[in-house]
Amino acid sequence: MKKIVVGIIPTFNLDNKENDPYMDQAKFVLMYAKKIIEAGGIPIGILDADMAVSNICDAYVWPGGGKMERGYIPFLQDAIKNNKPLLGICLGFQVIATCFNILEDQKRFSNKTFEEVYEENKENNPYLKVLEEENIHNNNVTKDVNSINNARHKISIKRDSLLYNIVKKDYIDVVSLHNVVIARCPSTLKISAKSDDGVIEAVEYKDLILGLQFHPEIEEDKIFFNWLIKKAEENKNARNR
């Protein structure tokens, strides 16, 4: 069987205030690609939002970053429509929640498109909120292996969830490096984990899409990437029957 191809959504430069085309950079973090390779998949960087590349992708990873690029949202929609697993991490987790919130709001305002709802809520975002003070989530640490454990904290996992089926534990220690959290979780997503202060740490859609507010790519194990590859293999085999 051919290896599973995993499309990685890029992160983008937030500091391009002068609209300099040379500063409009797409970046990829090697840790994500390494985990995909270790899990048996083939990572590819999605450098352009052209959906033609979706034809060769069996699964997706939407990694952490600082900027939500709506041009890449169709890859999430492709995952839902064509039963391709998607793992969203940090920013990717927030993108998943935002998109499902928009889809839910579309049903309430049936005459509005996805883009219209997005644009109306872009400035005063009701779906996400910023944590204003230091806490267990936005620890002031450098991102090297010697200090990253300072950002660890415990989360509790719901037993009737995809997340529990993956980790087989009620609690795990995770690393959080963010200051934005979900303000409103859409009813179409299941909350599968929270931290002690009530912050939502994981959401899921059926057994297909998993959003994690924390960073599994820095861990020694590759349990979430193993799930992604295995699920992609199962779904690909089902499509080819």
C-alpha cells in the first residue's frame, strides 16, 4: 500500500505591516514533518491555497502559528467532505472551532455565505478570546527542550471521546504555548478535554477531526500522529473499495 500523504498548512509572518511581498512568508516547523515521517506518513507543505493539491492529500495537519489564513479553510472543508482526518494544533485547534462556529451561524442566518459571516466577525471575534494575564497557558518560557517543561500542566479527558480512545488516560500532562482560547464552542463539536481552570483543551468532530490546544509535536511519543496515519489508511481503504 502507498504511504499516506499528509498536507501541512503553513504558518505566516505576522509582522508584515508594510505589506512587503518579500516578508509575506509561509513557514513550516520541522517537528511536525518529523512526527509524520516517524508515524509512517509522507509530509508535504501546502505552499499555495490552490485546492488542486488536495487530490494527493490523505490527511491534514493544521499546526500552531499566529495568523489564521482563511484561504486555507477549504482544506478543512475537504477533510469533512471527503472523510480525511485532520489534526489541528494550537492555532489549528482555534481554526477548527472558528470554522464550525461560522457554519453554525450560517444556519441561523441562512441568507449569508461563509465568507460574509467570517468578515462580519473578523474584527470583534465572538469565537475566540485573549487571556489577558499570565497563567498556565501562556507561560513566559523559551521554546527549547531545557525550559519547555515549565509550560506543562494537567488536563482532564472525557472517557466517551476520541481523545480518550487515543491516549487511554483520564489525565495527561501537556505543554501550552498560547494566549488565545475558545470563547464559544459550537454544538457540532464535542469538547473532550479541559484544564483545571476551565479552558477547553481539545475538541473533536466525529472520529475524523481532532483539535488540540496543546503541542503534541514536542513530545517524545507520536501517539496523535500515529492516530492520524492509521485513520487516514482506514478511510482511504474504505474509499477505494
